[in-house]
Amino acid sequence: MDRTDFNKFDGLFWRTLALSLPKEGVASCFPDEPARLNRLIEVRWPHGPKCSNCGNTGISWIKSRSLFQCQQCRHQFSATSGTALHRSRLSLGIWFGATEAIIQYRNSSFIGEDMPAHALAQNFNMQYGSARRMRKIINAEIVRGDAGVLLPAIRVESEEDARF
Ligand SMILES: [Zn+2]
């Protein structure tokens, strides 16, 4: 890690990130799994879902399986396929909430230190090992910024005007 990388994660970085989260909290902003799924889809495909196999935009939604199906090549894919959340058994509620919790923890800690895995495990009612794996994925998503899905999904600052 060079000096530039280090500076990227100083207090100001976490403060700016924390300020871009919904003031009423991520859970009030996206209160249930359908709302969170819609948010994820909107963030991944602002112009509508696109087939990850052939690029076609004619896509059907298979409600019973929560999968998209390409009308051209019949390829089936989920909203999380190809993302850091692919094949995760955790709900989007946990992913969204834990990302918010980690950002807030690092913003409020004096030197931006990482949230302890046992605290995450306790807050989200999960095993310590799962919390550690989840934290690793979330931290990698934070580094990816807008190229990932978790940060764009829970950040709302640019929509402030539209929502009020
Ligand atoms: Zn296709």
C-alpha cells in the first residue's frame, strides 16, 4: 500500500462517505427486500437489465425464482450475478445494513479503524467467521466505489432533490 492509497482512507474519506448515506438510515430508505432488490437493479442497470451472456436488453422476470431470463438466448441470471454478492445467502438487508454500519463505525472511530468482526456478528446475528468474510467483501466494495454495487446502492446524496 503506497502513501496515496493510505491517504484515501483518512478521516475525511470516511466522513464524506458517512455524509452521503441517507440521514434517516438505510433501513428506512430501503425498508424491505423488494425495495432493496429494486434499488440494486436500478444501480446495476440504470437503463434496464441487460443479458450478461449476449448483451440483449429484452429481458423477462421469472417471479417464482427471482431470476431474469434473456428473451434471446434464454440465459438466466440474478440481480447479484457477476457482483460481489453473487451466491450470497445473506439478505440484501444485511449487506446494506452492514455496509452502513462499517462506514459509520470508521467515521466515528478516531483513526478510521475497521469495525471489529465480533461487533458485526453481534449486530447482524451471525457467526464470527461469516462476519469476517462479509466485512472483507464490504471493504473491497468500498475500495471499488462506484464500480461496485454496494456503495452506489446505499448512497443517496445525488437523489436528495428528487426525493424531497
Ligand atoms: Zn442473452
